[in-house]
Amino acid sequence: MKFYLECMPCYIRQAVDAAKIITNDRKLQEKILRESLIAASKFDSKKKGIFINNKIFRAIKELVPSCDPYKNIKKKFNNICLDMEKEIKEIIRNSKNPFETALRTSIAGNIIDFGPEIKLNKEVIRKTIKNSFKRELDNEKILLLKEEINNSNKILFIGDNAGEIVFDKIFIETLPKDKITYVVRGGPALNDSTMEDAEMVGITKIVKVITTGLDMPAAILPLCSKEFLNEYKKSDLVIAKGQGNYEALSDENKNIYFLLKIKCTVICKSFNGKYNVGDIVIENHS
């Protein structure tokens, strides 16, 4: 996805949020913001916006090398979603179309994101999931995805956020698990899932889990590890969760299904106004 100027304020706000979580030292907070602004000023409009975001967080990590500002928040939302697991599985079991219900739950889980300004708690997540069962979603694409999953030999499922990973696990449990490799980030990147989160929620017990090899909130192919790239090349179907992975992979010549909840007008623009903020989306790209 191309770079949009409107993304810049969001990147800087994320840096400010991270600074406040990392330290109460006002001087260090200001230094983090200053270095973030310098990094952001060196943007290249020909590159994807996610590269600018990465430069900003690289600058923060140079100041605070061991920082993982969202570590405790990730654990909190993993636990919140694990507490909901039994309830969600019961809803799926009793539904007329378990595949679609599990799919909608997985997409709705994409609300768990501390990049956009969204206030989250257990009730907001529960309400979002329940609303997702009634929201408009392209039925033809749901059927196509189900058919692709059944016909594929190897599926790469690229995850997104902590907490959300629980709902991905629930969805994957309705699928042919032997075909699936699940992907997390290679290191701390906002509130995105890492191997630590995968182990915490138990997804490592049901499918093979690898990392992108990157501590970035997206699978940017030129920077990913050889292990990830080998799995990507071998897969005849890729399922990519969230806005970051959409930004990174939307221009790729590959059979990819993007599952996301739209949280900003920039993503709406990238879909040429087809969707609105708050919509849950399934889009295929091949």
C-alpha cells in the first residue's frame, strides 16, 4: 500500500504513547519524541508507510534498547481473551455455520490494536464480536476462502495482535490444522503477537508457529527471515490479519486473503471508498 501523509500523526502519537509507557521521566519522554520526529522527517514517500513507523521505533529502541512498552498490556489482553474462549467456542458450536462464525470472530478480534485511538476492555471486545455476527460481510468471499482452504496444500496464516491471537486459534481449530503454519512477529512491535504470546495462548500446541524474523508490525518481505520467506513461497494460500499486514502485502502477486477491521480513513481510501471505518473486511488478492 502506498504512503499517505495522513499516517504521520498516527505514527507520532504511537511514539508519544510508547514514551509515556516506557518512562515517567519527562526529559526522557521529550528526548524520545524529539528523536521520533527526526526519524519521521526522513520519510521516503516512495516507500510504504510501515517503513517510516519502523524508523521511529528503531529510534526509540536506540534510546531504550531493552524496551517492550506493551509487554504487560499484551499479557492483560491475552488473559482477557482466554477468559472468553469457552464462551466463544460455545457460540461457534451452536451456530448454523461454524466456519463463518469462527471467521467473523477472528476478524472482529482485530479490534485489539493500540495503534489507533481505541479504548479497549473486555466488554468492548465482547460487543465487537457479537456485532460482527450481524455485520455485512461478502458471502461470496467467505465461500471462496472456505473452498481455498479445503483445496490448498499449504496455508500461511500471518497473525497480528496479542489477544486477537486467541480468536485466531479458535478459528484455526475449525480448519485442517496440518496444512497451517501460523506467523507471529520476531520481536516486540507495538502490541503485536510474538512467540511468547503464541506459547501463552496455546496456539503452538495445535499448529506450527514461526516468526517473521522482524520486530516490526507487519511482514515486510524484503526484510523477513529466510525461514519465513521459504514458508511464504511454499504456501499456495496466505491469510493475513490486520492493517499492518495489509499495508505490507497488498501489492504482492500472491494468493492472499486479508482479514481486518478497518480503523482509519486511510485504509478506506486504499479500498477506494468501498468500506467505512468500523467495517470488518475479507478481501482476496491474487
